[in-house]
Amino acid sequence: MRFKKTSYICVIILAIWIASFPRQAGAEVTVSAHHAVLMEQVSGRVLFEKNAHEQRKIASITKIMTAILAIESGKMDNQVTISDKAIGTEGSSLYLKNGQKMKLRDLVYGLMLRSGNDAAVAIAEYVGGSMEGFVWLMNQKAQEIGMENTHFSNPHGLDNTENHYSTAYDMALLTRYAMNNEEYRKISSTKVHRASNPFEKWDYSWKNKNKMLSLYKYSTGGKTGYTKLAKRTLVSTAQKGDMSLIAVTLNAPDDWDDHITMFETAFHNYDLVEILDDDVVKKVKDSFYKNKAVLKNEFYYPLTSEEKKEIKVDYVLIQPQSKWKKGKNLPEKVGKAYIFLNGEPIGTRNIFFEPVSETFGRHFFESWRTLFFMIIGMNADG
């Protein structure tokens, strides 16, 4: 009897001991989605995934690509004439009129908030010159971003064309790219947008279908989608402190809960850590490079408390040549910093040759420039 009690106590102690170890997000997350991914914005690190690279129909989250191409066209203030083909598009609609004129910016708001399929066609025809031209632009941009398992055949995501598919991972890549654009971030996070209506006494008013903006206090935007074949699809973004996350689910019956669960788990388990800063490399033994080997770009990475102990940085510098000491033919880049997590490479940064006096001067100027603009009530970018 005593043996059984002792064994029972040991099991409890062992369970408590195991539970005390910090766990990664992927170990704790359970989602309803058939396909899912959670990505950190700055590094692109995948914190959780489930069938993330399987090609599937994606419905209206397609419109993220349509929106960013419209924004990057530089024509957002231009008037777009709505065609008969646009108003004949099935599914969710802004109820535009044939021959009506609307600013491209308002069409993009209607596209993202109300998920207007008529707006998607109008944007495609204007920005791409034709539906076919715009689809070509979509696939070119997908290649540029690295969406290797994606092919677009329309600007809205309806099931009325063939060979229109992507993956949860690829859509996270697209969203990461789009979120670097300030206007996209603004549109994606807008809850209500109004646009003038020349045919009625009232203006258009579109409410964002993305309920995450109301359900989750750290939500910063996203896009919903649904078709009979794709089922429920959702892309959403969130920020807490200095860490920004991207969640994508495909065919997810409980997508709102899926996204909140992924976000909360990651925010609990990970910190965005500055591993390298933009300053002089301190760990340099060669006297030629002392106080002259400089990093110009920081390196941030999301890490658990345990992972922080497993980071290693190797600095590899070019062997100095005799002619360099005379100030001749000095290369701009003189080496690389290699960052490892548990022995696996996670990133690199170039090392530049810059005397410490120049480095000090650069930081001194930037600091005083920032302070000056703060005093006069502006930020450094105007």
C-alpha cells in the first residue's frame, strides 16, 4: 500500500515538473481549420502550422492581392468607370451602376470591407487594362513574393474559374507583404467606410465583415472569405506590444476562435527579441576591424524563454589585405553575421567597414534630428 502511495506521489511530482517547462505555441494549439498557419510579421517565422502548404480554394481572401495591386498602382485618387461586366458579377456586391464613376480608393475600401465582387472586377479592369491583364499581374506579384504554391485566375476568389488556389502559408506571405504598406494597413483595419453615391440621396456605408476587429482587442485587420467549395476562409492580423502576428485558416468552421487561440498562445509563449542591433560589432579580435566593423540592420526574432538561451551568433570577416591598410580598394561589405537557433541557421546580416568616428557621427545626427522634429511637433518622416 505504501509503495502505491509513493508511486502516486512521484507521478504527480513528475507531471508538475513536466508542466513547468515552457512550451511552444504549436504544442498547445488545437484549431477547427483543415489548414492553418501563424506567422510573425518581422521575421516571417512560422509559430504554428497545420497542412499549411496544401493547395486549396481560398474564396475572398484573394482580394488581399487585388487590394495591394490597386494600392501599388499609384492611381488611388483616380476615377474608375464601372462596366457592365463588373455589375454583372455574382455574389457579394456594392451594387454599383453601369457607367457610374467611383474613386479607386473607395472601390478598394468596398472590396476589403464589404467584399464587393463587382468592385474586384472594376479594379481589375482599370488597373490591369482587362481581367486577363490583371490576373497576369496577380501571378507576377505572387512569384515576386515567393508564393510557390499559388495560382490566381480571377480577382475575387469566386469558384467560377479553374486553377484558382493557394495555401495557408502562401496567403500569410502575401499578407506579410501587404502589411508593410501603410495604406493597406489603414484600409484593412477600418471598421466603417463611407463613399459618395451620385445616384441616390444617401451615401454608401460599408461595415467591415471581419468580426475579429470587434472580437479581439489586439486585432489590426484582415479579410474574410466564403464559397461553397472553399468553405470559410480567414486572414487576420494582430499586434500586442512590439510583436505583430498573421493568422490564416482555410476551411475552418470556427475560424474566429481559431485565430484568437493562435494569437493568445503565441503572445503568451513568445517575445520578439532583438538579437543584433545596428551598431559596431564588439566581438572582433582583428585589430584592423576594431571599432570599424558595423552592422547597419537589426535582427529581431520571436523566441520562447528557453530558446533565448540557445541563440548563437558567428561573425565571419574577410581576411584584411595589405593594400586596405593604405586605404585602397576597401570593400563596402567585409563580412557576415550568422544567427543560429539550436544550431539551425535563422538569418544573416551584412557587416560593413565604417570607422567608429563615422558611426558615432551617424547616430549623433539621427538622434538630434529625431529630437528636433519631436520638439516642433513632427515625426522625422514629416
